[in-house]
Amino acid sequence: MIRKPIQDFFLFLLGGALFAAGIFLFTNQVMVDSGYSGMGWGRSYGGRMGRFFGGMFSFGTGQGLGLLMIPFGIGVALLLADTYRKVGWFLVWAASAAAGVGILQSLMFSFRTASLWSLMTMVMMIAGGGGLMFKSLRDYQGEDQERRRIDLDDSMQSISELREELERLKSKINKD
């Protein structure tokens, strides 16, 4: 199969554009909210009761991420003291990762109302764009392996010719 790199490049660009547009449209339909209503302002998912206290006393909101600052601080102190660097880096990364997970866990995601046609269009754009990108990349590895095999065969043939020439020169030197 003969590959056409320029055509494959444009196919990859078209697929990437479709994929990116589909992802944009899909994520544009997703609404993200923390559910936090500070001091009575903002959205409330549990009705009006406790909205004021939800912000002031944080009944049921938040994940208590402040405790993660203790291992984070210990890790930074170990790094700055230049002792137990591996433990320090572990504490910093583990506390940062746990804080990120806690923040993401406290978010509420919802999908806005969309017609079936628009949802199908978004999914088709994402899947079709990904398919075109993969199609433009396929078989180049096989072509490269075939080229290497041909080069190896040529090299082996050259080595055998050189070996024969060397043997012929040896026999000529031995005769003289």
C-alpha cells in the first residue's frame, strides 16, 4: 500500500478539527457547580432551609482539605532542609493529589438539556474525528519495518560480496 503523507497530514488535521469541535460542543453542554452557597448567596440544591448556615458553618459542604496542608507543609520543610528528599517529594505530591481529588469530588456535574440530534452530532464528531486521526497514522510503522528489512537484506548481500572478495584476495595472496 502506497502512503501519501500530505493527504494523511490533511486527514489528520481534519480529524483533529472534528474531534476538538466535538469535545468543545460536548463540554459546552456540561454545567459545573460546587453547590456552595456562601452566606445565603448563590444556588441551593437542598431547598431554602439551611442555605444561610451552609455558607457560615458549612454543614455538609467541603471535604476538610485543610488537614492536607500538614503533610504538604512537612514535605516542603523536608525539601527546604535538604533532608529525606524522597519522603519530602512524596508528601508534597501525595498531599497535592489528595487535595485535587477532594476538590474534583466536591464538584457537581450536570448535562444541560440537549436534543437527541445535537447529542448524536457531538458524539459523531468526536468519534469520527478520532477515527480519521487514527486512520491517517496507521501502517507507517509497517512501512518502516519493511524498509528496515530491505536495508538489512541489502547490507547482508553487501557483506557476503565483501566476504567473497576478501576470500578471493586471500587465495590470490596465498598463491603468490
